[in-house]
Amino acid sequence: MLANQGATAKIARPTTLRESVFEAILELIIVGNLEPGQHLVENELADILGVSRQPVREALQLLSGEGWVDLRPGHGAFVHAPTVAEADQLLAVRTLLETESARLAARNSDEPGVAQLRMLCARGLAAFESDDVDGSVAANSELHAAVTALSGNQVLAELTSQVARRVRWYHTPVARQRGRASWDEHTALIDAIADGDEELAAEVMRRHTEHTRHSYLEQRAGHGEESVSAPARRRRPRAAATS
Amino acid sequence: MLANQGATAKIARPTTLRESVFEAILELIIVGNLEPGQHLVENELADILGVSRQPVREALQLLSGEGWVDLRPGHGAFVHAPTVAEADQLLAVRTLLETESARLAARNSDEPGVAQLRMLCARGLAAFESDDVDGSVAANSELHAAVTALSGNQVLAELTSQVARRVRWYHTPVARQRGRASWDEHTALIDAIADGDEELAAEVMRRHTEHTRHSYLEQRAGHGEESVSAPARRRRPRAAATS
DNA sequence: GGAATGTATGCTGTAGGCAGTCGACGACAA
DNA sequence: TTGTCGTCGACTGCCTACAGCATACATTCC
């Protein structure tokens, strides 16, 4: 028998080429190297990534399934150009899903689960106060994921994470400016979950996500842009959502 | 200038082979010709459907995206075997999404929208009373889709329709036994939407979907089966959901 | 000069084929 | 009899090639 493989268990997962391509293209979209509406020519991507067209095609279809690209039959793939209205709708759905997650999390909360939430919250707050933006962002994502996991509803958790990932693309520039308040709200949320107060947890989460939504809309209101991800173009956003 | 082309505008949409394959395999799964857990060999499907492996592969990945099949890298595709717990979670999410849809529909309802709802409801009720199961089922789906469309939230509508489609697979045998009550609830729902009573519409929809969920769970409770779609195997279910 | 048509180019959709890999089965040894 | 190893078969993942179609441009006709 081999030695402890715990550390390698995760990377031992046989990763296919199309998944790598999926991640690579998604990164290009989020970073802004690929502009909204841009035509993604399969051959070009294949050449850039050093693979054939086949895994590129499959990756593009995966991306289409999550709403990152639009697939027009006979015309190929285009980077999805989100409108302000769509972003607003997405944020509304996010609020709905996460609010329910918080409610269920309060209902099903247990000792180790709450402990993990507090740990993630402490880590995120520490990262925020030491200006570690990446760390803060990562902790935020993990915290929200942990809440949905606590809900006990796997389907809800998957849907939520998928929506949250798309949301992160949109309001990335917004979130950083309200980082401190965000972490205070996280603390209140965890308290409510620990108390098993379903209604309070739901209300706190609802207000928490709506704050982000309103910040986003206010910022967008003045611009009057149709494509909401324009400011993310061309340069790598160092900060991401902390909602 | 040519004559009126309105009738041909719709079929002009270029449908790809992989979409046809997607529909075909989905049909095989829903009908029960493909049993949960069954290994879907690409070559076999390609032979059966008279196409090459490529569109089959792409269709399987689409199916995976919607949760119909599980893709294990290096092993291929397997028909998803849903558990009772998963079906329950799915029904819970469906309730959440449709309840919000109803609330928003009441908020945004307009004259033509309500008129369409009433038309669909009348058609469905007529079909039900004349034992036209297929017609009743179709009207039911269209009615729910129309409600989500009225919500004005496209993202919510897409998510809801996707979840609803999966739900239909599970509780197909359950729904027919409460067809009449279901249509009465539909009428109450439309009234609430027409009145613009958000809370009432939401509550009616919540109770409506929860009815289905409880019926489902009660039926399942006695069986103690792990795979919930077992009863749908091997023969074509003539009736489908009217929830 | 403008419009319609022919032509060229580039991309997608699909087919066929090859190598790598996983699992099953049987032989062999303890 | 049981555990282990090697071989075989089958299937997946990926690559290359071809056909169809749409678009853009050049050409010809009115």
C-alpha cells in the first residue's frame, strides 16, 4: 500500500483537456482579454492553447451552458455581452437563492458547521484588514459556499454557486468599496445561523445581497452603458466581490 | 418581392444535429428506455441514431449540463440515477423559483398577459375534462412558462424552466391523480396575478407546488426505493405533470 | 452608377481514425 | 482456495480531414 495520498487525492482526479480549455477561456473572459460580443474562432483558440479544435468546441459548449458565451448555430461562439437589465436580474436571483440558503442553514446548523463559518469569517476579516484583497475575496466566496452547503440542499447549492460565479463577473469593481460593512454583515449572518433563527438569517442575507445589488446599480446608473463589463476590459481586476 | 414568408420564418432556424440527438436521448431517458445508471456507449447511440460519435458526444455534454446524465472522465456517460433526497431538493427549489415568479408576475401583470394565462388555463381545463392527457400536460407547462415569462426576469425564467423540466421527470406518475384540484389552483393563481396581489399570488403558487411535492413524497414513502424513477422504466408514461 | 449575380474565402458541423486507458477475465503462485 | 499479475478487449479522448454554408468581395448587366 502506498503512503498517505490525502494530499494528492484532489489533483489525482483525472482532468480532461476540455476542462483545462474551459478554465483557460473562462479566465480570458473574466480578465477581459476577450471582449463581450467578440467572435471566438475555434481554430484561433486551438492554436493559442496548443490543442485541436475538438476540446475547444466542447469547452465552448460548457461555457454556453453557464451563460458565458452565446452559441449561434452555424456561426460559432461569441462572448456573452451582458446588459444592465440582465445583471440586475441575475443579482435578484442571487438574492433569492442565497436568502433561502441562509434560511435553511439556520434550520440545519450544527456546531462544526458554525465553527467553520466563524473561521472563514475571521480569516476574511483578517485578510481585509491587512489589505490582502485576494485573500479577502477567496474567504468571501468560501463563506458563501459554506452557507449554501449548510443548507443541506445540494441542488440549491449548485444553482447558487453557478449564479454567484456569474454575478462575480459583473460587480467585481463595486464590491471592494464596501468591504468592511460586508464583513460586519457576515458576522451578523453567522450569529443568526448559530441561533437557528431562520427568519433573521434570511433577512440578514437578503439585505446583505441587496446592498451589493444597489451599490452596483448606483454605480451603473451614471454610466448608461449597455454592456456592463466594459470597465473590466483589457486589464486584470485585482479585486473581486466581497458580498 | 416574394409572397408572405411569415410561415417559414420559424423553420428557418438552423437546427443542429447535436440538438436533435439531445432531444432524442432525453426522450429515451424520460420514456424509460434508458435506465438510471446505465452506461451510454457513444458508438451504440451513434449507430441507433444514424449519426457519428461527434454529435452524440456533444449532446451528452449538454445533457450533463442539465443533470440528466453523469459524465465520468475516462469512463463516459451514465444516465443519472436520482435519489429520493435529490428529488425532494429539486422540488423545494422549484417551489422557491416559481413562488418568486408568481410574485413578480403579479407585480408586472398586464392585460394581454393575464388574457393569455386565462386562455391557457381554459384550454388546459377543457383538455383535462375531455381526458386529453397530453393536451392537459402541454397546457400546464405552457401556463407555468407564461407565468415565469410575465415575471419579467429572464434569468429567473430560464432557471425555472430548467428545474421544472427535471422535476417533470420525477413526479410524472403522481401528478395525474390530482389534475382537477391543480387546475382550480391555477385559476386562483391567475386571479391573484390579475389583481396584482403579490403576496397572494406567491402564496397560492407556493401551496400549489408544495401540494405536488407532498403528493410525491407520500407516494414515494411507502416504496423505500433509492432510485426514484424506477416506476417509469420500460414503458411510456402516458400522463405527465400537471402542477 | 447601381443592383444583381458569380466567385472566393473562412468558418462551422460532422465524419472517420488512432492512441491511450480502464476494466474484466484468466493464469499462476502462495 | 485466495490473492496477484498479465493479457485482452472495449471504450473514451483527441486529432485530422472533408463537406456545407455564410459572408464579403469582385464582376457583369441594366
